[in-house]
Amino acid sequence: MGLIDQNFDSDKNKTWGWAQYGIRSIILNNHLDGEGTWAIVVSIKRDAAPPFVPSNPMSGMITGMFLDEETADVRFEVSDVDANEDDGDETASLPFTSFHAHRLILKACAPMLASLLGSDDENEKVASVSITDINPTIFHHLLY
């Protein structure tokens, strides 16, 4: 009985491998014994199960803090009306939309927004920043 035992990882013979496996002429010319009986063993190495990685609740906690007014230490007042284009009456209130954020997350993920806070605001309980000439919906997506 003929037995095909081929090491596909062999660097010695580059002509063998998956591309050459099972070609009839190669089998008949190189592995045929006089009996005409074959035992072909094919084993498939399955990928190992992925390693267990416990879930990390941190991303869910940070997402839960998005726009949370109680824990926020920054408030953005956003309006799509430019204060400079107003009628010159600076006392007129602009239609602001408030977004609450966290200084630490801004410093890590949005340093340009964090730079708007300035270093002297760190002693305030809630720093407030006014941003005009941007649609509040767009700022919401930017902040998220």
C-alpha cells in the first residue's frame, strides 16, 4: 500500500506544497507501488480557538459619560450664528446649545478643543467655552 506523507512546510523542496498536492500525475509517477492500493491521509489543522479576552467595561463607562451634566467639568455653548454678524447688539442672546464634556477626555482625544479651555480655567468647577458659527448637530458629531 502506498502512503503519501508530505511536509508542506519544508524549505528543502519548494516544488511541493498546497499548489502541488493531489496532482494525479505526481501521485502516479512517484508514489505508486505494485499493489495499486492507496491510503491517503489528509489532516486539516483548524485554527486554534481565539484566546479568552475579558470584556472591558471602560469604553461603555466613557460612552455613558457623554453629555453627562453631573460629572462634566466643561460646557461648550455652541451656536450656528456668528456673533460678529449680529446687528451690533452684543446684549442680544444667541440661540446656544449646551454640550457637557470632560477635561481629561478632551485632553486625551481632542487636544484642539482642550486648548480652548486655557490653563487658567483649571481652578473653575465648570469651564465654559462659547463656539459660534458651527451647527450644533455637527459639533455633537465632532464631540462624540
